[in-house]
Amino acid sequence: MDEVQVVHVHGLSPRSTPDTARAAAEQVHQAGKPLVLTAYHINDPTGTDEEQYSETLGTLVELADAVVTLTEPAAAEIRDRWSIEPIVLPHPHAVDFVRMHRERPPRQCDALVVGTHLGSLQGPTDHEAFVAALAEAVATMGDAYLLVHVHENVLDPGSTSFDLTSVRRIEESVQAVGGILATHRPLSDAQLWDHLSRLDVSVVPPTPGSHSIWPEACHDLGTHVVLPEGSHAAAQQACLTYACGPEGPDVGSLVSALRSAREQGPATPADPAQRWSERVGIAEHLRTLYEQQIAKHQHPATARAV
């Protein structure tokens, strides 16, 4: 660790525990190095063990020399839970600049194209209820088309994600409104960007976790994004939102979001020059933060006096 000047931790690994987090932080401090933490997910992104995740994250938050997060709502939650004042730096762009400079492909139909990605149907999300509500909202629009994506391992009996029953119920909801359920391997970044560019609206399911690349990618590519209201991800970029309670998404709020997207017309892709400026600004803020923390550890008495 002699050649390391700052240790910057970006989130938690799935196997982290409060004890391993404390041991790692103490090792960094014993080496005389500052520890910076980016609290990307304030809540367990897997939705499997919120109590342990919270305790582990809290251990790092309290032991870190500086805590960074991505949105003001996340910063407020950190203040409330741990009485720590975090630094807020925005989420950087998700799409590469070469892809950002390309024009969106021409529209292939007059209907509002609405898409959602369910991955491998993992986590505590009720995907069947979500798709049923979204399909009902799309049907209410009258001139909208629904495209739902899942990973093909949900159809593989040898996979831990195998869930033929859920897939069939989801497919029934999608086909009932004339939509398509597409199954495929996980998309590469380039494939995902191409797909998002062909959507008018991307609706994000109510998944666990806090921040996401989804609003950034949609902003970069010029696709309306609809997120669960109250989520920290919804504060990353200008977006549309829908309400989601214990029984699932509210159909009325989904309809309102889709109508707003149609009324607003095509979303405007991000300006690559502005996104580059944002990226440079983030890098400059981090460099200043690192320099301040290095100075504090090299000259603790002077740092306290200042």
C-alpha cells in the first residue's frame, strides 16, 4: 500500500460484513492512508439482507474520512441515519461519447414505443404485477406499443433463475395488449444503447437499491425514462415517475407518466460537450477532495489548525 495515496471504495461487495468492512478500514488507516467512500446504494441492491447491508454500510460511513453520494435525497438519508455530512457529486454519463454523437435511428411506427427490462427476474420485485400494471397503462393509451425484455436463463431449467411460470404470466399480460416479450442473453453496452435509442419511453421496475445508470443512459440517448417516485435514482436526471405501493405500481400514475411523455414529444439527447464538462467537473472535485485528505493525513496538526 506504499504506492497508494488514497483508498476510494465504490460501494460494497456482496460478501461484505460489518467485521470485514471494519477490518479493511482499520488496515487503510493503519497504513496512514485516507479512506473515501462513495455510497452508491444506500439500501441493499439485492434486496436479500437489508439489515446486514445497512450495518455494513454504516460501518464504512462512520470510519471513512469522506463520504460521497450522488443525489441530494441520498445525502439527506445519510445525514438522518448516520449524522454524517456527505459530499454530493452527480452521476457521470453512462453512454460513451462516440455513441452519444450518433443520431437516433428514425422512428419505425407512429405508436408510442414503451419498453422495460426485467433481467433475470431476480430480487423482491413482483415482476408479474409490474408488467400487468404497465400493460394496462399501455392499453389505456390506445396508441402505445409494449416491449418487455428478460434474460433467456429464466427459461433454462438448469439455471437458478429458471421461472417458467412467471414468464408465461408475464407473456400473457404483454400479448394481451399486442406487445412482445423478448428473451435474450444479457445485452452488451452497445446493444443496450441501440435498444434504448429505439424506445420512446423506458419504464424502470421498482427494484431495490438507490442510484442507477438507467436515467443517465436514457438522458444521454434522448429516451424518456419513468422511475418509481421517491427513489434516489429519480433525482439523478429530469424524469417522469409513477407511484408504487405494497400491492404494486399504480396504473393511473403510469398512464399519467406515459401521457406526459407523449405530450412532451421526443426527448432531446444529451449534449456530449456538456456531459464532458460534467465529467471533468466531477474529476476536479475528486482531485481536490483527494488532495485535502492527503494533506490531513500527512500534516494532521496543520489540518486541524486550518
